[in-house]
Amino acid sequence: MERKAFKMFLKPGFEKEYGKRHNEIWPELKQLIEESGVYDYSIFWDKETNILFASQKVKGGAGSQDLGNNPIVQKWWAYMADIMETNADNSPVSVELEEVFYLK
């Protein structure tokens, strides 16, 4: 098991919409993420900066950020592009975070 964390950037004014879309996550996307070995996946919102902090546990080394070649993920990115900072391919701008402390 490996823990991964990254941050993304939410556009101002879209906090409720971001939550709504994730509460209604597509079953096929959820299944894909789970089948890839990702579990215990949370996303937190920092109200002061509009930064989204994501944390997940991974079996097998590849996290959700490694699924970008999948058409389901690409469709999700396009769906989310209007409310997040994105790259040219609609993938969310994300920054991997290095773990510096873990209390077990």
C-alpha cells in the first residue's frame, strides 16, 4: 500500500458545483478508479485558497492521476474543465505532494 497526495485548483464560485458533481460521480468512473487499486480516496477544499487537496491509498503503485489515457477519465476531465484550472488536454492542473510525516 502506498499513500499519494496532490493538489488541484478550483475556480472561484464553483465550490457547490464541484461537490455536487463528485456526489454524483459516474459509476463507471468509480469502478475504474477502484479497479486501478485506488481506495480510501478523499478530496478536501481549502476555502481561503480554493485549493483542493486529494489523498488516496493505492495498491500497485498507480494512482488516479495515472489514468489519463482512459476515455472515461478524459470525458470526466472535459466535464470538470469549466470549474477547475486545467491543462490544454482538460486534465486538471495538479501538483503531486511529497509526504514529510506520517503517524501510524
